[in-house]
Amino acid sequence: MGSEPMRIAHAVLILTLVTLTSGGCFGGTGSGLVGTSGGDGGTGNGAAVLDFFVQPNTANVGQVISPPVEVVVRDSLGSIDSAFTATITIELASNSTGAALSGTTSVRPTNGIATFSNLAVSEAGTYTLQAASGTASVTSGAFTISTVTAPSQSR
């Protein structure tokens, strides 16, 4: 009899967490979540949530970011939404240098994952990317684009 209140409290906590997650209320940088938010991704099956599956990595000016940036679409329960087919668009979210993002910036996901395989940034600096589809969006962690310097020659 002493364990009944705990079961009820636990069930309420789980229901609350599922409700907050499906509503896109979680964000931040802990445990791999970086600025997630929800919205209907065009499937009509509830709120889609975008997240970076592969974060952007450091690269040189004009060099393709490797490995490719990947954005995953999750359903309201956190599973990969392999039926999601709406286009995901990516852009520079923080851009104090006025740099341009080149490459294919609009992709339809395959099996719930959109792969941006040829993104490059035109200026040195520190940036974040924002991916969006409908009302769902997510911002990446910060990454650095460096200037290529030629090695000095000794005589």
C-alpha cells in the first residue's frame, strides 16, 4: 500500500515529460539536445521535432564540412519519423562576418534523416546552423571555420 503514491507520481511525471517533449518545450545543450523545438512537419501525424544527428564540424574556409551535417526528424515520442517527407532547410544562424553558406541547403529526409553533404562557409569565424521545416527548428552547437595559412618557408 505504501508504494501506490509513488506509482501515481511516477506516471504523472512521465506523462508530463512526454507532453513537454512533444510540445517542443525542451532545449538547451545537455545530453545532446541543442535547441530542439517542435512543429508539424507536414505529415499530419503530430508534432515533429528536429535535432542534429551529426553536428557541424570545424573546417577551413570554402572547404566542405566533414562529416556531412545530418538533421534527424523525431516523432512526439522521440522515435525517428521515417515517414517524414517535408523539406528541411539549413542556414547560418549566427553570422557576424556576413559569410555565405554554400552547398545544397534544402533536403528531403530519407528514413527520417536529412543529410547535407556539401555545405561550406565562405569566411573564417565561429558559427551555428539552424535547420527548419514548417514550424519545427533546431540550432546546432557552435563550430569554427578557419583560414588556411600557407606554411612558412625557411632558408
